[in-house]
Amino acid sequence: MTKRVAVTGSSGLIGGALRHALAERGDDVVRLVRRSPSAPDEVTWDPGHGLLDPGALDGVDAVVNLAGVGIGDRRWNAQHKREVERSRTDATGTVAHALVTHRDRTGDTVRLVNASAVGYYGDRGEEPLPETSEPGQDFLSGVVVRWEGAARPAVDAGIPVAFVRTGLVMAREGGAFDRIALLGRLGLGGPMGSGQEWWPWITLVDEVRALVHLIDQPQLVGPFNLVAPGAARQRDITSAIGSALSRPAFVPVPRLALRAVLGEFADYVVASQRVEPQALLASGFTFEHPDLESAVRWMVRR
């Protein structure tokens, strides 16, 4: 049976791929945009002012909220850090309140799949991190805790909410690995920092498939780690990319050099997070790219 799905952040890497995947299987996609509508499938909302007409959710089966400014798009400063948090908490709070108001008005419950991030866990070294793990203590951990907390009105009202704690997304263009693959093509894709750090990754294909899986099963609630089960250290990932590109990948990038280029965000690039997708696997989800070799081979193929 076809569904009607509202998507925020639909112009981003994940949102755009999700929108196309839903349309391909025959679903009706409603795009929530922060400008005047320019197409029949668009509805205006203003998360900065908490404005989303609950009537826009009439007939909607699920909302996928992916809104938020890019974390690593530019060098961090105090203003950008405020935007990183506010854009996420404002969007989530706006959607949550609209869902509650919509249900109170119509009696219909709409599923919410809300973006989150593995930044929840912080830098944890060798510690395995399933969804039951405690949050970290750094800036991004605090952002994610408050981000998920902004959905509390919907959770408390009994609306089925899934939080998708996404890892580093491998995509053929764009995403967290875009610049890493570019360096690899230039023969400069060596490990960053020590290379011993665990990097939680997932391909864009599996990210979208997991989102659709959660849309279709509203009984699945709470946090879900959207990372592949094939956990890998940073040095192994950069080496696999170099091998797939037939380029060397042994020149390390010192942490001080990363700090000079990325500022405070460099500390998160070289963080170690051994995240496990326990809840996602337990729900019956299967990965198309469960291991590093198949994922990298897919990513670098043009």
C-alpha cells in the first residue's frame, strides 16, 4: 500500500535520496520547505518560529525530519555552533508539536522518524556502543541529547518516534567521505591522527533503505544506530579507499594540521566511536553493504 510521507531537509544528500526512493516505489512525498512553495508537492514551514500548519499533515502516514545545518560544512565558531544546535532543536520541536496538535484535532497518529547522530556517544575509544549506551560529555553529545529531547512532546503523547543516529555516510558524491575520496584520488588519503580510531560508517544506499524500513514499521520506536555492522578503524577505511582507487594511502595527516584547517571540528574527525547497529539488526533489517570492501567498491565506482 502506498504511503504519504512528509520530508524536511529534502534537498540534502540523504533527504534527496530518500525522496527519490519513496517516489520510485509509488509513495506520495510532501516536501516541507522554508520558502514559498514552487511545486505542488511543497508546503511552507518556519521552524525558526515554530510554525507548521497541522493541516499540512492531513493524510500523511509519516514525517521524516532531516532538517539541520551542516556540521562540518565550515570552520567552527561560536555562531556556527549555535546554528548547529538551534536548527535541529527548532525543527524537531516544531514537528513534534504539530504532530500532537494534528492528532488532537483529527484523531490520526502520524509516525515520526527523526534524524539524530552518533555524535550522541562522544569519543569512547574501544568501547562497543549499542543504542543503550550513555551519552558522551562533549559539545556534540550535548547537542544530540537536546535534539532528541526536542521530540519529547510527541513521545509523551504516545506518537511513535524513531531516532536515527546516523554515522558517517558514504556516497558517490557529497557526504562525509567526499573530501576523503578526493584526497585518495590524489594519493593523499592517509590516516588522520593515529588511524586507530573506530569510524562508524554507512552507505547512502543503506541509510535510505533503513529510513524506509523504519517508515514502514511504526511499532519500532526509540534510538536506532544507522551504521554498518562492519565496524572499521580509520586507517583501514582510508587504506580500503586507496586500494579501490589504486592509489597509496599511507601518508598520515597530523592532528595539528587538521586543527589548523578545521578548528575545533577536527577533534570529532579523529574521535573513536565503535558504534553497533543492534536495534536495527534486531528489527530484521539487512544491509546491502554490510562490510567495508563492498561499501568502498560501491562508493568509488563512477
